[in-house]
Amino acid sequence: MKEYISYRQSVFLLSMILPVTGHMVLLEQMFALSGRDAWIAIIFTMPIGFLLGFVLFRLHTLHPSKTLVEMLEHGFGRIIGKVLTVGLLGYFLYMLVITLYALFDFIQSVFLPETPELAIIIAFYIVVLYGIRVGIESITRMSEPLLLIIIFTGGAIGVATLPDKDYRNLFPLFEHGTVPLLSGILLTTALFGEFIILLMLKLKKDYAASKSLLLTNSVLVLLITIMFIGTVTSTLMIFGLEQVKNLEYPAQSVVRMVKFGFIERYDIYGIAVMVLGCVIRMSTFQIILNLGIRQWLGIKHKWWVHALIMVLVFVLALKGIETHRRYDEILLKTYPLTAILSVGLPVITLIVLEVKYKIHNASIEKTRKSE
């Protein structure tokens, strides 16, 4: 049975998925690439986010019942479409691997330093498999109240840390030219590129008067931008650039400083948000990777595909990435480049499909006139 989620629900789902990348995975890389220019780079990337939102909206309008895998075969033909799909599936697998490693590295660094990696992974993946079992609609419904809680508590953390913030740490800007800015723009573009998930989900309107996917995509861009800028600026203002570059998980370091009455340390909040976000993120990515593989191979049975994906992710996360430092190096070199696929592929696909659509309409019009 196909599971549909509404345009509105897609905002909640991606607002739980992308902050995991922005807050837990990419902050170190953002500061390493852009320094103080990081928050400006995020603002400058907003037009690209809105453009991508329009591209995804237009693709969904042209083929509302097709996934991106099916659109690729329809637009480029069976052979080229399948070749392009390999890159897309590799992208989804990459996201699963970096998320899984980030999770157990984060838990070991801040909470359970003596616990074996494999024990953390197995315990976590049991929850991920449950998320896969209940399906994307249930995952999305779980995201709705969680996002509202995170927005409220995140705002409270921002207010609670105001006495520790020094706005002078945000300046000067552009002291190393435009290269850091452009690097930050590329990294943030890759983050927005994760919107490509929408083209692998079954989307629908709640009811006839519901807002369009273009509007909900625009709201999503604004929401992700605000959340990412808030984390980047807060971390910079509290710790300063030199200190923040030495922190493994800067966002968690901010959370540790918060005290609310009888709650001496707020670590549990950061841990809970990251773990829940990772469950939602990995369940979603594994569901769409599974779907993509089955559409690519033309098969129906899905659980052996899930088993294969799980083994691949385990091996690549445990054996392919030895240390946190190596993980940072991999992200720094590879994550910004994912924008080429996650943004470039939908844009090229839209151009091809629009041309085919116009040729098809012109052919129909010509036939009518000849009759």
C-alpha cells in the first residue's frame, strides 16, 4: 500500500531531518570553511533554496505520481536513467552512513564513552527498523509534535544563553576574501539539496484549498535557514571563532551551558533531539533508498533489500571511517560536492522534462490543426 503525506506534513518531516545535518554534522565543517562568514553564507544561499523549492514543485506538478527514479527513466530513457539512478542511490547511502557514524560518535563523545560502537549501533538500528516498519506516514506524524517542542525549547536555550553572548564575535566579515563565503554557500546548498527527498515521497494535498507545494517548500527554506543561522551565530557569539574550531560538537557545548531551575545541565535535551532526529532521518533515508533500489531493479520484495542496506551501512560506518578526525576530513571533502547531484540532477531533469512536455504539446497541437 502506498503511503501519502501532505505538503504541510513534508515541512515537519524535513524540518526534523535537516537540522540533524546542520546542528550535529556540519557545524565543524561550516566554521572550518567559512569562519565568521558562516552566517552570511547561509543568508546568501537562501535564493538557491527557493530556486530548488520551485524546481521540486514543478517536477511534482509535471509527474505527481512518479518518484525521481521514474522521472529519470522517463526523461533520459531507460539506460541513461538507470545510470543516473546509481548516483542517486549512492547519495542516499552516503547520507545513511554519515548519519549513523555521527550518531554513535556523538553518543560516545558526550554520554557513553566506554560503550562499544557496535552496541550503540545495534540498539539504535532496532529503533530505526521499527520506524521503517510503521512507515513514512507514522514517522511524519511523530515529527509534528517534536518539531514544535524543539522550536520552543530551542528558543528558550537562545534566551537562556543571552548573558554569555558577545555580538562582537560575529565580526569582522570577509577578512579572508570571498573564498570562505563561497565555500559556505556551497556547503549550505548541499544542505538544501537534501530537499531531494521530497521527490521520493508520495505527496498530496490535505484538501482542495490546501496551499501548494511551492509555498510549503518556501516555508521550509525559511525555517531551515532560521534554525541553522540561530545555531551558527549562537555558537560563534558564545565561544568565539578560535575556540569553536576546537569543539567536536559545538551545538551540544552550547546546550551544556543552560540551566533551568532545578535542571543543572541540559545535556539530555541535546542528546534526545539528536537521537530522535537521527531515527527519523535514517528511517526516511532507508525507506526511500529501499524504494529506489526496488524501482531500479524492478522487484517488489523489500525486506531483503533493507537487510542488504543495513549490512552496507554497518560496514561502511564502522570500517570505512576510523576516527572522528577522519570523519571530519571525509565530510569536508565530499559533503559540499553532493550539491552537484542533489541540486544539479533535479534542475537538469526539469529542463529535459519541460522540453519533452513542450514538444509533446506542440505535436498534439499540430495533429489537431491537420485534422
